[in-house]
Amino acid sequence: MKIPVLIPNIFDHPFTYETDIKLKVGEYVDIPFGKSRMTGVVWDHFEEYQKKNFKLKKIIKKLNIKPLNAKTIKFFNWFSEYNLVPKGMSLKLHMLSSEAIENFNEKEYEKYNNLFKHKKFNLNEEQQIIFKEIYSNFDRFKSHLLQGTTGSGKTIVYFNILKKKIEKGYQGLILLPEIGLTSEFEQKFKEYFGFAPAIWHSGITKKRKKIIWSGLSSGKIKVVIGARSALFLPFKKLGIIIVDEEHDQSFKQDEGVIYNGRDMAVSRAYFENIPIILVSEVPFLKKY
């Protein structure tokens, strides 16, 4: 059986492999490539031009990882076309050093699931009105702008929305523009939710990133707070995206694969058919 496999490299098309293994779109596989081995993903279409009478290589094995869902694959295909990036490079943003990570021991995920005592926060009348408006468009794509001055309670409003998503079994993503904001924000998150979020940015160790990557793929981690690169992580069941300080220029990636993290967050929410909340005191003026 012939299978299209995209690899995290500069190529703009998947390669065709043979296999006796039963595979479906989104499966992570170990494949031979040249004289080495690589991790690839079973893609949703074959390369456009296939040579006749060409001996195909065989897939070595299927990795024990939850498949990348079809909605995310459509997002990566669109991302490549919109940003003029080879599909393989889009996939590389998703993987860790061109690797997909299989599950760790359950103990590695305990810190993200242990519950501890937390504070109770009540919404005031104005916050309740905003909460109800966003909640009325809870189960489909819609881009919401949450505007307010510093200290006006924007964070508590979207924490309430996120809590509802988590209670329904979904995962959440909160994007922040700067690493320096993460520590204080993480503490505020713990005080409200009573569990630890996964933190994702360039300063996190490689092992910790592997644990987070696999925990999101398997659904063992509920929430990620991260920089723009967190947008490409393998969420099993993403339910909401929140972009805090959405006007900040730090969401723009100016080196390597160039893209605007805020705009791509809106697009991923569209492909996943989930709500997105853009949070700012001075919103960036662009209609979605």
C-alpha cells in the first residue's frame, strides 16, 4: 500500500512510501530518508508527480503517539500557502528538533494535574455581561475582542471562559508576547485554577518541552501558557485560544519562517472551529 508522508524539512510535498502497516492520516511514522531515519507524518495528499517504475522505500514503524488531527493538518497546509513556506517547514514548527515524542511515565505529568487550594474570584456586573456575551458563542469559531484598561479584570473574565472549556474536557492555549510576563501570569493562573499550567518558551529545557509536547498530544495536560511557537503544539482537543496583549509586536516572527503569531492564532481557531479571545488595552486595528 502506498502512503504519503511529509517530513519536517524544506520540501513542499509529501514523499510516497510503501507499507504493510494499517495507517491513517495524521499518524507519526519512522521512515528511511537517504542514509538516515526520520520522523514523518502521514499527510492528506500524495506528491503531485510520481515517477513510474521507481522503487519505493518502506515505512519502518508507526510511533505510539496520538495522530495529528485533520483540522490541524488543514491549518498547516493553509499556513504554508499563506506565508509562502514549504509544508515541511511548517511541520518542523510543530515538531521538536524534527522529532515527535512518545509518552513519558505518568509521574512526569503529575505536576500539571495535582490540585491545590486556590482563591475564589467573583465577576462584577460588567464582567458578567461580557462573560455571557462570549459564552453565547462558546462552541464555534468567533473572534472576540476583550478591551479594558490595566487592572479592569480582563484576565478574570477569560479565565472564567477557559474554566468552562476545561470542564467540558477541552484544552486551552494562552499566548503571551514576552517570556518576562510568564512567571507573574503563571502565579495568577494557579491562584485561580488550583493547578499548574504548562509553560512554553525558548527558555524551557529540552526534556520539559518533550514532556509538554507528549502531554498535550495525549490529553494529559490541560492548558499551555506560551510564546507564539506554542501555537504549533499537538493539542489533542483544543477548545479555545486566548491572545493576551494582542497588539504587541513581539507576536511577529521576523527570522526563519516569518509569520504573525496573532493572525495565525485567529486562523488556527478558524480551522479548529473554536472561539478565540484577543485581549488588549489598545487593540490592533484589523478586522477578522
